[in-house]
Amino acid sequence: MSIATATATASTHAAAERRSAELEREIAENPGRFRVLSGDRPTGPLHLGHYFGTLRNRLRLQDLGAEVFVLIADYQVLTDRDTAERLDEYTEGLLLDHLALGLDPDRTTVFNHSAVPALNQLVLPFLSLVSVAELSRNPTVKDEIAHSRQAAVSGLMYTYPVHQAADILFCKAALVPVGQDQLPHLELTRTVARRFNERYGKVFPEPDALLSTAPLLLGTDGAKMSKSRANAIPLAATADETARLIRGATTDAERHITYDPQARPGVSSLVLLAALCLDRDPHDVAAEIGDGGAAALKRTVTDAVNGHLAPARARRAEYAADPAYVRAVLRAGNERAAQVAERTLEEVRAAMGTFR
Ligand code: TRP
């Protein structure tokens, strides 16, 4: 990333954080006013980074009374890989994770975008509203291209942020709980909405990102926790697997445990993980472990994670035993999303004056 891009990204991020804090106050006053959309690519099991980054935020908003849409972004899987392997398995996994954590299908619409034709049709007019130069400047896309395992960069890689704009705008979501890597896509979504409205008349609101207040969790190797880096602790892992993964986490040679994310990223991320699970201050957690060293730290983290997730993991197993129910949840969500998308597409056709 160039210095100019890094500086721009940092100021976008600071602005998004301020805006998120302001939105939190508005949500507290009137949660029913907000339609929320957020989603994940079904590329593997969801992990603790997703959980503290966005999942918890979505479900909190559901419980506060906002109208929530949860997207399983299956077409977006093909941005950085050639084949859609195990798509059905990962889609079911995402559904199970959400149900286990408290997604209520009577209140929240869960859907996969390949099942909602009218959503995808919005991509065509939206593509006409952005330039190739804008698409190739997107820092998240650039980063993904740099880490892609593909020999060639596909057209979908450059254009998926426009598809993501359709994911958000089809239901006119006002709030999008995301991690900070998604801010460029939110910016693009706002641009698409604004330009569409200017050109054809007002149809779309400009959505806001809602950033989680939890700091970024690192993976067990000290890099950002990621499905593709094999450094993640899956939500659905067993207690034993969780213990094994945490035992293998990178720490450092200093015995005394402190919370200092700058100087001691590995140790501090473990402390943070325990603190998030225990709903405590990370400095207090570190002070309590003190001279116990990495072994005591890892025991604390393992117990905290396993304790925090035990009820959800038990519920997940119950839902997993009833695949017909899980499929029915998705079918109902897809029907509802399709109705909403059809309505929006009708407005788009009317605004554009297409022949009918
Ligand atoms: N790009 C997001 C991710 O990789 C997933 C996603 C697709 C999404 N469409 C979305 C997130 C719409 C928020 C809103 O995590």
C-alpha cells in the first residue's frame, strides 16, 4: 500500500469510527428505524475474528429490534478461487453458526444471493455508474489480488464491490456492520447510490458502516485471523480442538504477561481474546496472570473461549441434527429477500424508464 493510500485509509477509518459512535446513540434511541444488512462469504467455518468483529454486532442489533438481513455471499466466493468447492457445506455451516448464536428466523432474513435474481440484476445498471479507474484503486481488492492463489485476476475480482453495493442497496439497508477492511466497499456503495439518485431520481439511501468496537483479533500465528491463513479458531471447534489451537499460538520470551498490543502483539491478542470472552478489561486479565507466563495465559484463554462458546456450541449441535429445519430457514429467507429485491428492481425500472 502506498503512503498516500495508507493515509487516506486511516482517515476514512477514523471518520467511520466517529460515525459509528454517533450511530450507536441513534440506534439506542430508536432501533426499529434501522434496516441492517451484513454478510459473509461461505469459504470456510466462521471464526472468533468474525464473531467479535461483526457477528455479535448483527445479533445485538436484531435483539435491539432492528430489521436485520444476513447474507451468505455465495457468488462472491469466486472472486479469488477458480471453483466453488464445498459451497453447500460452508453455506450450511454459516447458517448453523448464526442459528447457534441466536439468529431468530422470525425476525431476521437470512439468504444467499445466488438465490435472489432481482438482486443480481441491479449489478448491471450499477456497473455503469463506476469507472474502471475507481475499481482498480480499491485497496481491499488490491490486497486480495496480492494474496490470491489464482494465475489470473478475474473480472469478478474487480467488480465484486459493485455486486456488494447491490447486496446492500437491494434492501435499502441503512447500516452495515463490517470490519474495517470493508470500508472501501461501503464507500463505493455510497457512491453508487448517490450517482444513481443524481442520474435517475432518488431511489437509494446512502448506507453507513457500523464498525465493531472490539479491536482486531490476531490469529494463532500473529497475523490477522483469517479463514485462508489456517490461523483461526473456528466458532464450531470442539473444546479440545480449541485448546490445541491456543496451545500452538505464538507468544514471546518474556514471562510476565502484560497487555501491550504494539510491543507484544501475540501475547496481547491472547489477553484480548480472554478479556472479550470474559467481558473484562484486558489490562486486568493480564495483571491477574502476571508471572504465570504463556502457559497460564493459554489456560486462561482456553477456559474463557470454551466457557463463553459452550451454550452456542451445544445449540449448534442440536440444529445440525435437523438439516431439514435449517434448509427451511434458508428457503423462507430467500423468498422474503426475493420479494424485497423485486420491489426495489421495480423502482429502478421506473426511475430509469425502461420499456415494460
Ligand atoms: N465482502 C464481505 C467479506 O468478505 C462479505 C460481503 C458480501 C458483505 N456482501 C456483503 C458484507 C454486503 C457486508 C455487506 O467479509
